[in-house]
Amino acid sequence: MHRLRSILGLVAGTLMIASSGAHSFFGWKSQRQALEAANAPADLIHVLGLGWQFGGAAMLAFGCMVLALFLRDLRTARVPVMPAVVIGTTYVAFGIGAMLVSQLDPFFLVFLVPGVLVLIAALPRRAA
């Protein structure tokens, strides 16, 4: 069971990394186009773009941390999982909040699914 949870954590970290790239490259492109179509001021678009890119970088960092943690967990069988719990909880809370505000837009499963996977992977382990 321990090995399966570690692999689940690796899958979640990989999903987070992949979604960070999609967020930064494809997501911003469509958001920028929508802002330009709405005639938003150029300085507003620029500042929103910086925040959007920071979000993508944070997603990448979270994914890398989850991946590193569960890779080490797979190899050594004992690592503190509190960082994964914090990241997973943040992803789940954001995903639920975003889905509620957006009238259940399924796009936000991109946060909810990896968050739930991370939390399952970080479930307390029994002593050997």
C-alpha cells in the first residue's frame, strides 16, 4: 500500500507540472485575447499577465515539491508528508471555491483532482 500511495503522489505531481505549463502558455493566451477583445488597458493586461505567470510558476513549484517528496518516499519509505498535505489542501480548497464561483465549471477539476490525489497519497502510514 505504501508503494501505491507513493506512485499516486508521483502521478499527482506530474499532473501539477503538466497543468502549470498549460496554465502559463495556453491559459494566458486565451485570457489575454479575451481582455484585448474587451478593450482592457494595456497596462492592466500586462499586470494581470504577471500575476497569471506567477500562478503558473507556483503550480510548477508545487508539482516539483510533490514529485520530489514522493520520489524520495518511494525510495526511502519514510518522509514527512506535511508539505504535501498543505499543497493538496490548497489545491482542493481552490478547486472547490473556483467551481462554486464559476457555477461548477469542470475546468477547475485541474486543481481538484491532483489535490485529492496528493491528499490520498499523504494519508497517515502505519508503523512497520
